[in-house]
Amino acid sequence: MCFTKIARWCVLCTAWGCTFADSAATSRAAEPAAIASNTDPVRTTNEWTSWRGPQADGSGDAEQMPPTQWSESEHIAWQTPIPGRGHASPVVRGDEVFLPTADLDRQIQSVLCFDAKTGRQKWESIVHEGGFNNKNAETANSKASFASSTIAADNEQLYVNFFNDDAIYTTALDHSGHILWQQKISDYTMHQGYGSSPALHGPLVIVSADNKGGGAVAGLDRKSGKIVWSHDRPSKPNYASPIVHHLNGRDQLILTGCDLVTSLNPLTGEVLWEIPGATTECVTTTVTDGTHVYSSGGYPKNHVAAIVADGSGRVAWEINKRIYVPSMVIRDGYLYVTFDDGIAGCIDAATGEEIWKKRLGGTFSSSPVLVGTLIYATNEDGETFIFEATPEKFQSAGKNKIGQSVFATPAIVGGKIYTRVAKMEDDQRQEYLVCISN
């Protein structure tokens, strides 16, 4: 297979009734022998190896607290220019930071590796070359990028999704940047963009490609890239990333959007339960308290809901709130959110009651990150608002700004904040990977 001819971009990016779906009609699974081994990465609090961090819930390491005050000239350990553009978050493993990007001038999509201590770029691996110029891609939202899917890293490999040549491809690289395999997941009809990030579970990397042309969610063998199982999805646009939660005594792969909330067995693709609801287009990744799945979406309706994850189809509550792009965080029975239109809020996870809200300003695409009792939330203008995760009232702990444009969610680990920002220099947009440290 030619690895240089597969290129393109990324992002954003009622009444409910339970249906126990027939998995045989929509899923194609391999024999159990194909999923016997387990190569999960060692989850530690001092690494940030996938979308939403080490616990897959938007929470960071609280043992070493990051700074609460910084500026363009203060508490900046290093900043390194990034070629091209992307909205994918950095991932941190050991002494290295990995980041995907898309360089339209060079017509490439690539993965970059940086030294976490100095910011020095160690290598660039070109994953796709060419294929940026087609009408399908031109229909994307102006906020979208060609590199919005965050990498997932295990002990040996990196996994990244890219939209290319009207399809979604997943590529595996080793930690030196050598491409090991590449797999087409589904044809893709562009609507707003593509930004679904891969999830790791057992021996599989799980990827999704919801789109108007009819997409799929699939489990791929990490070592070979072989599709172990594939589950067809409705022909509707959607942008949420797959995520595995431990719910009701078992691991469940949760997908929201396409007017459904769906639970699959992450090792086989078997449908565990599925209910109509949510909304058509979702971007956020669900959070959980172990009993409920908390979903949100923004088109064609605004909604936030708590679904009991036992297959009963029961919706504990639903409210008409627009939390479309930024994912939520949960702490001690309360959901903390940043609404797209620049408002922070606290919601009782048991009832859906709005406890407090506070206007921050700007527009949010980046998701908030919880570190200890503090929440770090960055708007599209590069302003980071830090506030307490408490139901008592909104309590600010700081406000800082770096850059003029931020869409990526930061990685906060080991007392440091790794963030992707853009600055205007000589009327040109230049992205930087920035390390903020005490």
C-alpha cells in the first residue's frame, strides 16, 4: 500500500424508547481467538496518552498542580513553532509529546514528535501526501482543520485518524515515527469536518467514522491493523469520539449522535443496548458516574441528558442546554461545563438542576480539564479561565491569555500544561506547541 497517497483533514471538529438491537444485522465480528491478548497501555497519572487524558474523563494529574497564572513572557518553559494547522490535542508519554498536523503548503498530513523537556522537534513522519483538493473537503465548516483527531498512544505504538480522499484512514506508527500499517475505515461524505479520536481497549484500537454517506465504528487489531469487527452506523453526520466506560458491571463502548445513544461490547462490536434520543450531531465525549452516561449535543436540538446505562432505556433527566463542542467533566456528583457561547455552569448530575452559571466570555471549542479541584477552560481567543469545581458558587482562581486562537484541548500533566495555540505574525497564522510550567 502506498502510504503517501492518502491525505486530508479534520474537525470540528424527546421521547426515548429502548431498543435491544440485533447485533448480527449491523455488526461483523471476528472469532474470539482474534481478541485474546491484551496490550492496554499502562495508565498512569503522569502521562496524557489519548483524547481526554489518562482516565478518559478530562481529568489531569493533581499530584503536581500546574500554574494558575501565566502570560506570553511568564511561566513559559518553551514554545516551538508547528508547521501547518490542526486542532488535535497534544499527547504526552514519557519525555515525548506527539501531535498531528496538516500542512497545506506542503500538501501533507503528518505526526510530529517533540522533546517534552525542551520543546525540540525530534522527528516528523509524513502519513499522507496530496489529496487535499476535492469538493467533498470544501464543504467543511470554516473552523475545521485537516488534523483534528487526537493521537492515542500505547507502550509501543501511536494511532491517528485522518480524513483523506473521501475516506477515513487509521494509521499506526512506532515511537520513532515509522509507519507500521494503515487501514481504511469507511468512505466519508464531508459535512462539517472530521475529528473523531481513536480509543484503546484490550488488543484493539477503536475508531469511528459517522457521516451522511453511512459510516462505521470498528475495532482494529493494534498489531496488524486488521479489522476485527465493524458495526454499520446511520447515514447521518456526527462527530463524537468512541469511548469505553465501565458501566453496570461491564465495559461498554458508548457512542452518541445520529439520533441514538448506543452501547457496544468493545471487544466484539455486539450491540448491548441502543435507544433513540440524543440528537443528530454530537461532538462531545460522554462522561459517567459509573451508573449514568451523560450525553450532550447541539444540532438540530440542544440537549444534555443522563441515561441509565443498564439497558433499560430509562432517561433519568434531560434539559434543553447547548453544550455542543466542549465535553463536560464530573466531580463529586456534579457536572461542570463550558457552554459554546462562553458561559461556565454547574449541573447536579442526579437531577439535571442548574446550580450556578457564570459568563466567562468568548466562544469555546476546547474542552475543560479538571485538575484536583480546579477547572482549566480555554476559549477560542486563547483566554484560559480557571475556577473551582464546587457547587457552592462560581469561584475564579485565575485568568490568563496566550495566543490569539485556540481550538485544541490542553494536556495537563506533571505540573505542566501542553497547549496548542496560534499567533498572528506578519499577518500570517503561526501555530505553536507551548509548555506552561511553574
